Amino acid sequence: MSPTTDKPDPTHDRSAQTAPALTESRPASPSQESSDSNSSVVEIDQIVGHWSDLRQQGVEREAQVESERNQFLTNFRDLTASVIRPAMQAVVDRLDEDGGGGLIEERKEDLMHRPRITLWMSLEDGITGTPRQDLNPYLQLDADVGQRRISVWEGDMWQKEGNSRATTPWGLSDVSTESVTERILEILRRAATHGVEA
């Protein structure tokens, strides 16, 4: 009988099985870390750029507002010199001729006050002392720089009767010799009804 040759048992031969490959973990290279960092902070460019744009827009808006403000003041001063004051002076001259009186007060702009021109009137005799809203008929025009309009105050107080109030504002385009004169005449008409016995 021939001798039996032993055959290797694959179930017991672990060397026949292929061992799983091991993946070696390597630290990121300095160049890769730098790239990742740059990608993370790139939004800073956008943030700073957006802020710069907003700041520039704010500067431009402020410049525009200041330009409009200065232009309004220039227009108001021009209207005061060429239209409002001459119309008021004509009223003062006529009141003087008729036995009454008038006074024009003009205030320039400063840090605390806006430009103003006021006509004070008297139906009898001239104005003595300091004119007052509770004593004298008046028309007061204030330059409202913020709203780009003219605030209108008027009063028809005479002989301890009458009213003083703010009325509808004027735009620069509303100012003319005719509009100023007519408003003054309306005030005088009302004032002339006060202090008269029924």
C-alpha cells in the first residue's frame, strides 16, 4: 500500500487568506492647511467690501443732503431779498402814511435758529417798544431747512382780540409779491374788526 500524502487543509491555513490592506493616515501638508484656511476666511473680503460700500453710500447721501440744504437756504435768502422784504416794506410805508406803523425783523441762521423774517403791524400810531404776538398783527416766515419749505405763522391780535396760529406751509414756488401782499391784507382785514363796538 502506498503511503498517504497529507494535503494542506485550507480551513486551517491562515496564511492562504489575504489580510486586509491597512490605510496609513498621514497629516495634512502645510500647503493643504493653508488652502483650507484661505477658503474659510474668504468671506471677510465680502464683509469688508460690503461695509465699505455702505460707508461710501452714506457719505454720498450726506453730501447730497448738505447740497440740497445749502441750495434751499440760498433760494430762501434770494426770495427774502427780492420778493418778501420789498412786499413787506411796501405795507410798512403805506401803514405809515395812513397813521399806523410797521416793523420788519429779520433773523439770520445760526446753530440755534433758522432764518426768519417777520412783519409786525399797527393800525394806529407806530410800533413802540417790543412788538408781541399777543398785541400786534404779524406775518412770520421761517425757513424750514429740514422739510425744504417755509413755515408760516400769522396773527391778527389787536385791541386784545384776535388769534395767533401756524398756517399751511409754503413751498418756495408759492412765494410771490402777490401771495405775500394778499396774506398781509387778510391779516389786516381781520385785525380791523377787533376793538370795534357792535
